[in-house]
Amino acid sequence: MGLYDVFSISGSAMSAQSVRLNTVASNLANADTVSSRPDDAYHARQPVFAAVLSVLNGEKQAVGVKIAGIVESDAEIPREYQPNHPMADADGYVYKANVNSVEEMANMISASRSYQNNVDVLNTSKQLLLKTLSLGR
């Protein structure tokens, strides 16, 4: 792996973490939504990461990360008895999003730290590259 590969690997990781942060933001924005049917309630979403591999001289090498897809949570949709709510069904229940705000906040902190770590990797690699180039002076 060359020094230039670090830039593409960290860049792809930053893009993946950006998608993760956007997914968390979407989940938190929809955390308090209600619906009159469980099928219409908001389901929390999570990105699925996959390593991008390359074969060079018969050896597999990691060259980045990509988003393999975004999956919806299959956790149970909570229901709450609110007969006076305009979205209540015939039995008086409303169905809430299955978003756990505490988990989403922890996920957001993890994603932002991973993003920052990749920024640090890029900055360190850039400094090393510049110092290497200045050795010839």
C-alpha cells in the first residue's frame, strides 16, 4: 500500500461516516412521529458498511469502504393509547417510531469521532508527504 492509497481509503471512510451521520439525523428528526397504523410508522434506519477489496499480485488489499445499503430496524413499533389524538385508530392507539434516541446519540458520537479520526489520518499523511518531499532539498 502506497502513501497515496491512504488518501482514498480515508476519503471513502469519511464519506461512509457522513452517510451514517445523515441517517442518524433522519432517525432523530422522525423520533417523535406518530401514525394511525403500525405499517405506516417510521422505522429507524442504519447504513451497512462493506470493505472494498482489490487483488494485487494475488493478494487481497483493502482500498476503502462503501455503503452496501441502508436497512430498516425490525424492532417492534411502540403503540400508545391516546383516544383523543387525531391520528388514533379505531381502538384509540397511535403508533410511534421505533427510534431509540439514546442509541442514536451514541451512534452520532461514534460516527463523528470516526470522521474526525479520518481527518487526522489525512492531515498526518499530508504532513508526512510534505516532509518526505522536503528531504531532497
